[in-house]
Amino acid sequence: MGIGPLIDLAPALPARGALIGLDLGTKTIGVAVSDPDRRLATGIETIARKNFTTDAQRVLSLAAERKVVGFVLGLPINMDGSEGPRAQSTRAFARNFGKLTALPIMFWDERLSTAAVERELIAADVSRAKRAAVIDEHAAIFILQGALDRLARL
């Protein structure tokens, strides 16, 4: 179905069906999933990255278990709107991942998501060690929830 901005691919999504949100880190991938009505994002896993094939197969198996209809990838755009190496790495992951699935892969601007999540976890008095363990999964929730909120307004 394609790879592109959420706003461009949203009209082609079925009326119902869960979405998976991914926060692609260098060492881990945070994974969140929505309910079929796309109201609420929930964290499901943090994948320790090994290699593309292994990581992609894990994401695809989670998608199959939950019968998802699309993927939302956080796109780490710089504050000035430019794209650096991390954004290019996310686009490369999407291109390769797109060869393994017919489901849409949508980008969502994730500027400040990790910083926002870190502030929330600090406010909740979560220890540094525990924050490190859950930050990517929580960032995936933040990314997916932002995309769900936007979809609800379309």
C-alpha cells in the first residue's frame, strides 16, 4: 500500500483495525499497539536490536498476533525541520520493511517525544535504571497516540 506521511496514507486505511507504533532506537525498538478503534496506544514490548531481519520478523509477528492494519514509525526530524542521520536510518528501515509487508508504513513527526516521555517518567519518580528500560516503549506509545489523535481529527 505504501510508505509515506500519516496524512497521505490515512485515507486508504480501513475504518477499523489496530495500528502498531515503532520508536526505532539504535539499540532497541519500542513497540506500541492501538485498540481496533484506534483510540488508545498501549506499550507492548521493547525489542533489543540484533539485525534487520530478526528485528523485522519480531515486529511482523507482533503485527500478525494483533491483526494490525498498518504501522506508524516515529520520524526523528530535527528541530529546524531538516532530516539528519537518524531520520535517514528510519526511512531506510521503512523501505526495507516495506518489502516484507503489504501494510501501509506511515511516518509521524516524533520531535521531542523521548524528551517528553523522560519528563513524564521523572515526574512519576521512576529511577534512572527503570527509565532506561522503558523509555523506547513509552516513546512508541507517545508517537502512536499522537498519530491516533491526528487520525481522529481527519
